[in-house]
Amino acid sequence: MKPKNLIFRETTQVPAERTAAEIVTELVKAGASQVNTEYANGDIVGLRWIMRIDGVDRLFTMPARVEPVYKLMEKRAKEHAVYSWGKPQQIAELKAKARRVAWRQLLAWIQAQLAMTECGMADRLEVFFAYVNSNEGQTLFDVFRGGGLKALPPAGKTQ
């Protein structure tokens, strides 16, 4: 059992690039016909892939949201710092760790989702729906969050 203060997969030493390659392998096994990696400032930041579902090629975009993981780790580091916090080397090491953890969490999530599709509990479009690209190039989640898709009314209420 992990200590309460650890983040899921926090102890990983696996580089983000290796984890991304593992994710690509999982996606290809699940039917992806193309997978591209996205980079910013030399760091891998997300994946885009095409998967044929119900006879239609669909584009999916999945970012690795490292910043929230980093912020949580930074907050803990500041709270538990015996010495001063914020030296450039400390920050760089923590950012690298946050990248590793975020990518490992994505891998675990994708593996769990694909396990559900393999046993018929869900289909591929269902599990990756939030990451489907709209005609405007945004994910459906981003469109929904931005108000482009209206939420359903609460149960029992009509508009």
C-alpha cells in the first residue's frame, strides 16, 4: 500500500518518451493507423492518432497535462522543504519527475480503457470520446468546456 502523500505512479523512473512509445504500441494494437507525437520546446507534450471506428477515420488528440502534476508536487516540496526551495536544479528535477508521472498515468488510463473495450464493457469511441477532434480542430471536451456544446438539463427538468 502506498503512503497517503504519494501521487499515483510517483516513483516511476521511466522517461516520458519511453512511456509515450508504450502508449503508441497500445493504440496501434487497438487499431490506430497513424500516431504522431507533439512536442513543445523539445519535450513531448501529447499524442494525435487516427483510428477507424464504425467505418470512419477519427482523429484524436490527447495532451499530457504535466503542469497540474508539477503544481501539486511543487506545493508539497515547498511545504516540506527543510532547506530553501526554488533552486533552478530543484525546479528542473521536479519538472522532469512531473513529466514522467503524468505520462505514466496516461499509459495506465489508456490500458484500463482498452481493457474495457476488449471485454465489451465499452467501445473505443466511447472511451476516447473527449479526445475526438471536432471540425474546428479542438477536442470535443474543449468545445464542450468552452460552451460550444450545451449540457443536458438536470434529470427531471426541461428547458
